[in-house]
Amino acid sequence: MGGAPAASAGGRCERPPLLPRVAATQGGGMLGKGVVGGGGGTKAPKPSFVSYVRPEEIHTNEKEATEKEVTLHLLPGEQLLCEANTVLKCVQEDSCQRGIYGRLVCTDFKIAFLGDDESALDNDETQFKNKVIGENDITLHCVDQIYGVFDEKKKTLFGQLKKYPEKLVIHCKDLRVFHFCLRYTKEEEVKRIVSGIIHHTQAPKLLKRLFLFSYATAARNSPATDPKKHAVMFDTLQDWCRELERTKGNMKYKAVSVNEGYKVCERLPAYFVVPAPLLEEDIEFFQGRGIPIWCWSCHNGCALLKMSALPKEQDDSMSQIQKNFSDRIYRTVHRPPYETAKTEDLSTNFLSLQEIQMAYSKFKQLFLIDNSTEFWDTDIKWFSLLESSSWLDIIRRCLKKAVEIIECLEAQNMNVLLLEDNASDLCCLVSSLAQVMMDPHCRTVFGFQSLVQKEWVMGGHCFLDRCNHLRQSDKEEAPVFLLFLDCVWQLVHQHPPAFEFTETYLTVLSDSLYIPIFSTFFFNSPHQKDMNVGKESQDSQSRPLNLLTVWDWSVQFEPKAQTLLTNPLYVEKPKLEKVQRKGTHFKHQRQLSLPLTQSKSSPKRGFFREETDHLIKNLLGKRISKLINSSEELQDGFREFYDGWHSRPPSYQGLLLPHLEGPEIKVWAQRYLRWIPEAQILGGGGVATMSKLLEMMEEVQRLQEKIEARHHSQEALQAEAASPPRTSGRLSSLFPFALLQRHSSKPVLPTSGWKALGDEDDLAKREDEFVDLGDV
């Protein structure tokens, strides 16, 4: 067969002499333009119509595909490593398999599939297209797990393979799942592409081998944009001084440059803020450890600080020195009755990184779905799986801890000193959440980006280790920053008008963790970055690399797409005139279904009402005690502070507290469910409401402009009123990402764990009944 063997080595399926093309039958797949039907996992019923594609036709199709082959776009510095032709990118539906014919390539930046149907995208579907990462692109750092299918059995792939699979399954860290059928690919190409993908995604790397440096070197002479347009970078002493002035903290705290050139500590930034009474020799005494580092000042003069632990000493004399040192340092922030401080040890009284990693590992498996049947089978036990992961409970604990900190600052007028071993993980998380809730500036796009720069990037969060970008050790991996974004999403979801950015902004920010052309999330500390980009190099001839910052969204998105990152309903801070308006207090809408539906269910009806297309409603009658009654017993002072705030209408430009009760903490549907077609509500969800609101706002703005210009006529107004409104019918509840899922698979009844429930009409009549899971 044109040089391709009849049977591939090492367990790959034998290529049949005739390939059946099955159309419009149960167990078969439609074959449209650029779509190839492959073999299914189980034996299908006898089709009503079968046509045969002879082996020589495959190579005829290969020649035709080569002529219209989609061009591989390479970034500056990007190099092609290996490729394979005649690959099917599969879409699995139960026992049948459909796929797009194309070419699978691996570069030193990404894995890319080049299909024949990419030119079919219309303008609407490409409005949120990422300019760096395409729909069928996977950056090497975004690959989570790689599986091979051998005789219908899925196995994890790593290291050198003795056998090569007939299908490659890639699970991504952004929760996409790709299936590539290699059954019709030449054996030599299969070995090359599978080995190449495994090596370049799973093998340990050196920092200098990251594509970040190849890209920056190739683009060294390109014009650079000023990163300070998008955020305060906090890489100069002036940046810290201005932040002190903004928060009115410059009376009690000072910015210092004692660590300039990282002479004292490589873990700390070159510039930071400490209490004014602190001496420089105290900072140098234990190489920056045991020093209260300023994070933020409250309006009442209290401050939020963080401090790393002193090294543990076995020697008694050294332990006594440390104790005396700690007592003296503590008195710089705790001077009763003028100033009091509360210490909060996050290393012993809060979460551990292992808890966070374990919870997220369980949680993400709910969304790495291979096919429609697996989705509906999982749906039956959705709540028990969700509860057992503990991810939502961890989010609630983080938000609660931040509220406790705020209560000390706001109600008790106390400084708060956060303690942690390195003060670079949970300290970053809790201090950032507290600032988002207390400081309206941090709820703007510019302010939020500056906050991440200050607390996470300059705060020394080990992005390289926590995201495991170098694949050197799984022990250090923990999605702490993703947990922070999920906590912020809860606030955005509960108080939308208080934020200038949208949930789409948070989603693409989480995706940007794995795009190695931005330096923001690819170093463990500012010192590590400066040493590797040439700023601290002794060679005066070498020019420092100009690394991109993730905050320049024009690198990834066109202006039209960037509008989806900002909230048109954001309530801005009043200028000079202070108009007192009664805020709208959004009531809780109890929702225990798959976290998609925004409709409020009546207590007389079933708890779970989920509409997908025009099929059945899935009803479960199981209460989740942990989700409903997960709140711990709160201290009297905290409960009074918490209930007191929620009893008043919220001020979107003031203090903002989340709801902490179990049902209020929801799944971030847009991020976690966006790649699952069965989980989408076509023409519904929050996007339908937002689309209608934007339509009304645009109409009001147009009319206001016409009135002010005084050039309008009755005919113009009538013509304007008669213009067709925008429609959300083509949109999905998971817009704008759902547009990329052009294939809409028909939801199926999850029969594996259910009794016979009758036909669709009968099920629709019983949509409000409970399903007794005890009989299942």
C-alpha cells in the first residue's frame, strides 16, 4: 500500500484491505467534506448502506490533501521537530467514530493538527480566535497526560516505547481532550510523532531550553511595547513608593533598596516595603527571613503583612538568638496601645499544598471526558464525585480565611501578619483575595494585573515549580494560582457589577499559564528571571532579552475579541459628584444541578433541572450535605461582621464580601465545562441575558447620541427601531469558547445505571419528579 505495511509493529491494528464508509446508520458516522469515518470501539449493527474506499484511494486523497494542505504557521524561533500524515482527529460518540483528516506536527513550542476544514470557519466563529494558539494547537507545557490505545485499552505513555498505539489521546491542562487515530498512518511516521510528543512534553527540561528564550532571541530586534501601560510592574523603587502613597501607608512604612542586585536574598525582589522602624541590618541578619513584608494598607491605617519563617536551628544558643530577633521584629508592627497585630500561621493552621494538588487532581477528572456516553454516565454520580474532590470546599475555606483577615483589619483595627515557610504560596493567595475584596482598585483590569505583579510575580511565587513547567518533579506541583483565580471567579459571579473584567478574562488568564512566550508565569522569582534574561549578566556586550508580559492582550487577541474581557455593566467609581444610589442586592438562586443553569427552581419541583438541546431533563433527588451545610461554626465576632455586611445593600466601590454558604460556591462552568458539547445550552445561559443587555445599552447610547446631536428625524428613529436586533440563538451558555465546538453531539440517555424510564415524551411529563437513586 504505497510503502505502508499491512500490519504495524508493536500491537497496532492491522489495516483492512477495504475500509467501510458507513452513512446515516446506527453505529456509523456521516462522511462529509474533509471527514473520514473510522472503525468504532464495538461491533456495529449491519448498516443499511455501505460504500467501500479501496486502499489506493487513500493515497489519492493524500495527494489531494497535500495540494490544499493548511500551512503551518511558526512563531519567531519556532522549529518543526516531527510530523505525521494521514492522521484522523477523532470526535467520539458512543460506538461510532468520526474524524477530520489532516497532518499532526510537533514543534519546540506546540503540538498542532492541520485539518482540511480550518478554512471553513466563518467570521463570527473566529472573533475570539487566539492569535498565538489555534483551535487545534496544544502548547507543550499545556499537555497533562498522554495515553495510547492498544486493542481498545487505554494506557499511559511515557519514556521509550516498545509498542506504538493505534490511537493517541492527549489530556490538556486547560481540560481539552484530543483523540488522534494513527491507524492509517505510516509506521515510521507513527514512531516519529509519538516518540517526539512524549519526549518533548514529558521529559525533564532545563530552564534555558524553554521556548520562551528561543522566541525572545528571535524577536530581539522587534519593537518592544511598554509593559507599564498594562500594569504596575513593581520592578523599581518608585513603583513601591507610589503604591504606598496610593494606599496612604507611607506614614508607617518605607520602600527599601537593600536587596538591590539581590545582595541579601535571591528569594525577595530587589525592592520591597517594610515597617519604618526596621533597620537595614535587621533585614540582612537572616538573609531576609523573619522580616515583615508590607502587602497593603487599610483606610484606617492598619496593614496586611507577610513574613517567611526563620530557618530551624538545633543549637540552643542560635535558637535563643532567633527568639530575641523575632520578638524585636514583632514589636515593629505590634506596639500596644497604639498599634496591635494578629499573626496568622498559614503553614500549620490552613491548607497544605498537597491538599490543594490532591483535590484538583480529583476535580479535573470530572471534565476530562472522552465521549458522550462517559459524560452521561458520570452525570449520574456528579455530586458525589464533586463532593469527594473537596475542591469547592477548599475554595470556600480560602474565601473564609480572607474574610477573617478583613474582619481583623476592618472591624478590630489590627495589623495582620501572615506567616508561611517561604511566604510565597498561601500568603500570596490570602493577601491577594483580601485586597480584591477591600480595594476597588484591584477590581479594575489595570489594578488586578498590578496586584498579580506585586503579590505573585514580585512576591516570589514559584510558577516554574507549581505549574511543573520543567517536568522535573511532581512533588512541587500545586495549582495555587489557579485556586486564586477560581476564588476571584466566585466573587465575579456573585457581584458582577463590582468588577471591570469578566469571567472570560479570568479564563484566558488561566490559559496563559501554559503559553511560553510570556515571561510572567515562567520563573520562580525575579532574581531567576533577571539572571536568565541577561540583566544580571557580567557580559557588557550581551543585550538583555526583551520578554513579553502576559498583560499585553493584543498579542493574543484582536481588538474586537478584547472587548469580551471587559465588563460593560461595571459600576465605576463616581467622579466628583457623589450620587447616593441604593445598590441592588442579588438574592441567592439555589442551584445544585450541573452548574450551568441560571434559572431559579421552585422548592415544590425537583432540585435539578438541566436542559440540553430538546432532549430529556435529567432529574436527581440527592442532597449534598457538605455543599449545603459545609460552613463551620464561626466565631461570634466574625459572624456578626459577616452577617452585618450581607444585611446591607452592597457598595460595589467599597468592601465586598462573598457568600460562603455551601450552595453559593459553584463550579466555574466556563473554564471547566467549555469543551464538553453536552454541557452547553444553545442560545441560553448567562450569555443570552448579557447579549440582550448589551443590545439595550447600545440602543440607549445611539438614541442619546441622536438627541444630543439634534439631527435625528422621525423617519430615522423608525428605521432605527425597525433594525433587526442581535440574536443569541447561535451562541452558547459557554460563549465565547463554545463557538469553537462546531460539532454538536446529541445527548443520550445514560442507560448504564438507570432503569428503563420510558420514551422521551413520558420522560418530559415526569421532569419534576425525583429519581429514587436507591433503586438504581
